[in-house]
Amino acid sequence: MLIGNKRIPRGRFIRKLSLSTAQSTRSLLQDVIIMAPALLILLGATVILRADSLSDKKSLLLPPTNFTIKVTGLSQVLLRWESNPDQEPVNIELGYHVRINAPQEEDYETRNTESKRVTVLHKGFSASVQTVPWNGQPLPPSRWVSAELKAPPGSPGTSIVNLTCTTNTTVNNHTPLRPYQVSLHCSWLAGKDAPEDTQYFLYYRYGSWTEECQEYRRDTLNRNTACWFPKTFISSRGSEALAVHANGSSKHAPIKPFDQLFALHAIDRINPPVNVTAEIEGTCLSIQWEKPVSAFPIHCFEYEVKIYNTRKNYFQTEKLMTNAFISIIDDISKYSVQVRATVSSMCRQMGFWSEWSQPIYVGSDDQKPSTEWFLIVLMAAICFILLIFSFICKTGHLWTRLFPPVPAPKSSIQDFFVIVSSEKTVSTETEIEVISYVEDPGFETLEDSVF
């Protein structure tokens, strides 16, 4: 075979061609093996992008728009947003997932486009919202949109600390439609870095009512450190949180405000039961009382009865659901009786117990024996005295001296037998005594009178 100007033998040319083809195939296989992973990655990315593009076109959920946070009251904000106008119709119901990021994390879902939240605001507030399928369809939610309220200005360490509040129910004689009214008392301490000229001001909000304190108590630097609301719009049977806000002013530094929320059951100071009575009949102590001054009905209370035995220094405490109690006691002791109350879990979340009622005293601590014991002791004493007297009389022949024997009248026949018997059986000396006894002048006169 002629190649160029050279003539190559046919067999040798075939061998060279086969060798060249084998080398090319081997090189091609090596290139394919090296490029296979890259080709697979590229193919996967193409499939994912194509699926995403199809999903975007058919079922992608868009995030809400115009998400805002607005302060509507003390420790109260309104979250509001709108559904995305570009959202294409889907065959499922849509809802919204709301996430509170600060001051405390909280998650909940709603179908509304607004939501009210009660929370402290002196640390700032931030939240996020996204669109989600409401009926649990396996559809990915939209991306989050967020909004934020900055923390109010103020110097660190200038806000109040150790804020405590209590409520108490009293009778309202001026408004028949509201037979009970609730008072509020709050106290606090000045911030450690608050200037000496700092003055604090306190407000509370319950429901839609907001009030500023008018009666303050001051410390030695004339700073407000306590507040008294004799009448409030708080409902003692309510379940809403009580929001308390305190701000302040100073010529030397901006005072940072402070918010705190209180659950009513945790700060309500229940009144003690009233009209407590106790009486003893024999060994039975009977105690009765009436429910505390409160807007809650009688079945909403639990009670504790404390009975103190003053002689034995012994306490007995019983828990009850009724307003009466009977106890078996001993009847020679004096007792102190007290009762306290709390609202049971049937009517609201359990809170604190009231103070104990004023003690009432029944019984007597004079250790006098009963009538039966008195008679027993008296009879024993009489018997003992008679026994001693009998013993003394016997040993000292006092009985015969006090009560000498009285001689009985005897007949002459009886005297005859006595004399004859004496002559036969007794000695000479005894006979003389018997004869002299017979010859007694008294007996002679008696014999003459008889015969």
C-alpha cells in the first residue's frame, strides 16, 4: 500500500491501524469515566431546576405582604398582614403560621390576617409570618416575612425592679349592678442606677380599661415606690392577664420603662371566711362559717379548719369542701378555732390561701373533774376516813369509852341458871364475881318489882 511516497506492506498497515484504534478507544473510555460524575451532577441539577420551575408555575405559595406590628395598648400589639395578590389560585385552603421571635418564642397558626398579642414590650418585639396550607396538604410553605418593634429608649439600670401586685375584693354598696369591687396594690424598688431625682409613674390595663395611679407612697428620696388603686375595673372572676406598666423621668438620664403581666389567680388575695362560730356539746365540737367576701359563688371554695388544744398544745387541721365541721374532743380543754379559704380548681386555676380568720375560743382549760369523777373521789375519801377512824378506836378502846354497853333486864329464873352454872364450872374467884353481880342493888330492885 502506498502512503505518501512510501510503500507500506498491507499486513503491517492493518496492524498499525488496529493499534491506533485500540489506543483511541481506551482514551475515550478513560475520558468518559472521568467525566461521568460531572455529567450525573449536571443531569440531576437540570431535573431539579425543571421540577422547581414547574412547581413555581403550578403550586408555589407566596408569602404575605404588608406585615406590620402596631402597639394598641399597654403591653398589647396588633400583628397585621395581607395575602399575596400575586398568589395563583390553588385547590386548597390557605392559612398563616405566625412565629413570635422576641421577647419570648411562640408559634401558632391562624386563618385570619391579623392577630392581637399581650406581651411585655420593654425588651422589644419581633415576629414572622408565612403562608401555609391549612388542611394539611403536603405543600411546602412560603418563605418568612418579618417585622420588628425596637426596644424603647432608656439608660440601663434605671427601670423599676421587684414589682409585685396584689388584688383584693370588697363589697360595693354604691352600685347594685356590681356588688363587689376589686382594689389593686403594687410596690417596687428604684433601679440601682436610677438618679436620685427619678420619679416613677405606674399604669395598669385590664381589657380595654387603662388607669394611672393617683395614690403613691414614697421612699426616703421622695421617689414613688408603691401605688394604691382603691377601685379598679378589674374583674375578680376574670381570666385575662393584668398588664402593669411603669415609666419615669429624670433630669440626668432617660428612664427605661418596664412592663409586667400578672395572672389574676396568682395575685388575688382571698378574704378569710366570715361569721365563724363554734360550740361544744359534751364531747362534740361543732364549727360553722360563711364564704368569704367574693364574687365567686359558695361552691367555688375550699376550706381549711385549724383546731388548737391549748392545754395539750396540739393542732388539728382538716380540709373541707363544705362550710361546717364536727370534731370529737375531750371536754376539759380550751380550744382555739380558725378557718381559711381558697378558690377551688372547679372555678379557676388554684391560687393562694387566704389569711386565717380571727381565732375564737371555746371550752375551759380549768381542769375540773366531771360529776362522776367527783362522786367517786368523794366516796373513796369517806371510806378511807371511816377505815382510819375504826382503826384508831380499836387500838385505843375508844369505842367502848364513847359508847358503853347498856345492861339488859334479866329475869330471876335466868339469874338462877346463871348462878347454878357458875357454881359448877368456874373457879371460886369467878363465883364470887357472879354472886356479887347478882347481889347488885339495881338488880334487887328489879327482882322485887318483877315478883
